[in-house]
Amino acid sequence: MDFSLSEDQRAFRDMASAFARDEMEPYAREWDEKAYFPEETLRQAASLGFGGIYVREDVGGSSLTRTDAAIIFEELAKGCTSTAAYISIHNMGAWMIDTYGSQELRQAYLPDLCSMTRFASYCLTEPGSGSDAASLRTSARDDGDHYVLNGSKAFISGGGVSDVYVTMVRTGGAGPKGISCVVVDKDTPGLSFGAQEVKLGWKSQPTAQVNFQDCRVPKANRLGAEGEGFKIAMAGLDGGRINIGACSLGAAQTCLDRSTAYLKERKQFGKALAEFQALQFRLADMATELEAARLLLHKAAGLVDGKAVDATKMAAMAKRLATDTGFKVVNEALQLHGGYGYLRDYPIERYLRDVRVHQILEGTNEIMRVIIARQLLAD
């Protein structure tokens, strides 16, 4: 076991860190307050290779590993957690097309997705099926060379703005084996969008319901075979859980760093807060728990890359620990800042609002426990 980063990993970590510091952090408050989707900044990130991090190189991808991606997303999240999380979702959609799409689909979609000339969304959740994803009802009726889609998807990041929607639909009977995966273009007749959701956090990325009404999609746009959609969706989520965990760690790490600096500067009762042992212990616990979550996350990333038998279980463990720890550390950082932590003049409250949803999306942390327990009991 080698826990040190390679020379290449240090290089793109530093590149991501510099981009987050210079191109994301100075504008994150404005993006949050105005609910602004920073398309040009995203395309700048794509120019560094962050639009198709683990997409193959022949279509413009960076062909990196899941561990590499975790390192990158942790750094990007320090600049703007909400925007970094959208980049993760975009990458998940691109990877699904790269891994399961035909050569024609790969060539048609991935060059533009890797450059973020076009944006991608992942469409699984529905108004009536969240944690019970296998019960989704969006139908895809067979109509010769096309499917005709009817139904709705809920809480879709990029909804109404993204150009490409990687969508799970029902082509067969009830349950996971009746689900297929298709790629839907934004300009497809019958595709429409609900109003933009007003959210607690994640305001720099749009979120809306995606609706299909007699929406005709070529069968050539299907990823994998009929009935493989649920398996494809879950494979995408294994990686997405690693990424969203990394985004939580990035937000928590920058809040820990800011708290450390604040305790050194702030004086009460005649001495710096950093001199109070009770506060020193809190910093020590925050740092220790973050490091433990990071190590598990990187281990899980390697197992997902290696298609290990227990990759899904480990990804669930890592997501659960990293997102719970991330929120806990950010919340502690806010407490350490006292009243100032609650003010928008300081970024801690924004990080708190942005990381809270990580315990819900990509599978709630309660579902992560179900996945872990189910595999433990099956052994």
C-alpha cells in the first residue's frame, strides 16, 4: 500500500487547486446569491480536462482514474462546492455514454461533452420514486426504430439548461430488469422542463423536473441492451458516490483551514482562541475524521476502478462516511466562528448549505446503510 500521490496526481491536484482558488472562489458568493450557472467557468474547467475526467482519450477525455477524479473534485469543491458537484454529475453522464454507448454515440456526443460545449444531466429519480429507484415509471414504448417516452424525472441537476439527458426508462415489466437507458437531446419534441427549484443550497446549478410527453428517441440512442438500464444507472452511481464524497471533503477541508486561521487571529479573555485546549481538541478531531474519510474514499475509488466484487459496498461506505463527516466538520467550523460563521460575509454558511444535500443525493445515507448491510448479510 502506497498512500502518497504520484507526481502526475500532485500536478493535477495543484492545477485543480489553482483553478478553484482563482476562477471559482472569488465568484462563488455571487453565483450563490444570484442562482447563476457559470457556463464559461465550466468550459474553462473543461479546457483543463475536467469535462471528461475518466472518458477515453479518443473522444477528448482525460482517461484518468476514479482516485484521480476524487483528488480533483476535492480541490474544486474548495472553490465552489455546488459548481464542483455539477461537474461531477456531468462527468457521470459522459462516462455512461463512453462506457455503454456505441461508437457512433460516443463520437456524436463525447467530444462536445468533454469540452463542455454541451452539458449533461443524469435522470433517474422521479416524483414517485426516489430511494426506490427500481420502481420508476417513465415509459418507453417500442415504436419501430424509436422509443416513445412518457413520464417525468425530478430533482434533475442541469434540468432545463443541460443539452443531453442520460435517462432511465421502463421498456419492460416491473422491477430493475425492465429498465433501459437512453440519451435524450434537449431539442427533442415532447421534452419539457418544470420551473427551477428554489433550494437551500447548490444554487449555482439549476435544478428542475424533466418531462416527457410522446417524446420520440431513436433506439440507436440506447446505452447497452434493453433491460440493462438499472445496472448501468447503479454503475454510474458507484462513481458518483465517490465524487460527491470528495466534494464534501473539499468543502470540509477548506472550512477546517479557515477555522484554524480564525482561531489564531481571534482573541477572547486576553488570549487567542487557538490557545484554548478545548478548541484545539475540536480541531484535532475534525482533522482526524477528515483524514480517515479521505483514506476510505480513495480505497473505494481504487476498488471501483478495478471492478472489485465489493466495489459497490465500499463506495456506499465511503459516500456515507465522507458526506456525514463533511457536514459535521463544516458545522463544527461554523460553530468555531461563532456569530460570524452565521453571516454571509464569511463563506462557512454557504459551504454548510451546499454540503447538506450530499447526505441525500446519489442515494441517501440511509440507503447506503441498506446496501452495506445487505452485502454483509449475504456473505
